[in-house]
Amino acid sequence: MKRRFLDAMTLVQDDGKPNLFLTMTCNPQWPEICDNLKPGQTAQDRPELVSRVFRAKLEDLKEQLFKKHLLGEVKAYVYVIEFQKCGLPHAHFLLTMHTQHKINNPDHYDKVVCAKIPDKLRHPKLHEIVAKHMIHGPCGPLRTNSPCMQGDPKLCRFRYPRQYNELTTQGDDAYPLYRRRNNGINVDVRGKTLDNRWVVPYNPRLLMMFNCHMNVEVCSSIKSVKYLFKYVYKGHNKQVIQIDPDEQGVVINEIKRFQDAR
């Protein structure tokens, strides 16, 4: 972990701080996965199929970013693939752009990153994909038992719903406050009506191309490099095991004990 982190920091020394942070998550409903499942199977029954399809999509994404320069000419990049214990594989990218393609002002932010629900009549397909993959929640007062609710009092750790913004501005924590207008366009998610405040930032072209959760954010902080490597290579989770000295003669459930230790 330390070696990889220091390698990444050397890139920052040579090429400057990163400009874009991109996360791509595998979509178990991709046709390439669904068409190869046997009757009665789900995507989680075929981890080897999911991994192969995800890798093929990832290679395609790398070609779009680094050879076709879909977001601009990339000077340096680092990425890691994360396989969660109980989830789908996803990749985190940090992109450092060439000087002429650096994202320096809020007007340029809006050309790369979008945080709104598209109009259903003008862009029906994009509207459907955003509603399916790029809406956070519902959480907060709408769903207090959501996994993202933490602390006391319980608050969303991703800070949703965000505030309405007529224009994109630069925030204090190195992440921009994206344009989220109160334009009356809503979408129903899990029985709740949500608006632009709940949209995860995305790039429309990449989202239409890959049809999966594709979070794109403008970043201008070294903290994102630390997050990328120190979080992903954090190692296995630790377990707390209790040993009771007074259990002589008690039947020990070795299977349950083994599972708890796992």
C-alpha cells in the first residue's frame, strides 16, 4: 500500500494535482452478463462472468479516456479496482490533464460534469439511466434506516440531499458545488419523489456509453490521492472474538464460531 501510494504521489510531484475523480461500478444488468446466465442464475452466482465483463468494459473506458480523449487529453492517471466483500467490482480513476485541458473554472466544470435529472421528453434514454444509476437514496427524513445514515443525530455520510444551486461554484473543501436548479423535474425512486438535489454528478456521454453507475467529479486536492490508495488497500476487516472460560461441558458450535470469525 505504501509503495503504491508513494508512486502516486511522485506522479503528483511531476505532473501536478489531479483534475478528475471517476468511479465506475459494474452493472449486473448489462446484456453481456444477463445473456450468459443459465436459467435460474443471478449475477452473484457467476463472479467469474461478472469479472470478465467488467474488465472488458474497463478496457473500453480506458480507450475512451486515454486514446480518444473523451474528457480531454490525459497527461497522467492512476486507477485501482476494488472488489468489495459483499458487492460488485468498481474502479476508481484519478486523471491529471494536460495544461490546455485542465478544468480551471466553473464554466468548464459544467461542460464535463452534470448533476441534474434530464428532461424526459427531450432525452428519454438518458433520463431512464440517470434515474436507475445516478440517484442517491432516498435517505434522511425520507428513509431513516438507509445504510448511509450514520452518527447521532443520524446524517447522510455523503451529505445528501445537496443544496440547490443556480450556478456552479467552487466549494471550501476542494470539491465544487455543482449547478442543481429547482426546475420541477422529479423522478420516483423506491416510492419517494426525488429532485436534482439527490443526483450523483456524472458525465452524460460516458453514462450513455456504459449504462452503469459512473460518478465523475472535478477534484483539485491531494486528499483524493490519499483516499484512493489508503482506503482501497486498507486490508481485511478485524473481528472481535469473545472467549468464555465458563463453557466447560457446553456443546460448542464450531461451524457458527468459524463463520463468526470469518
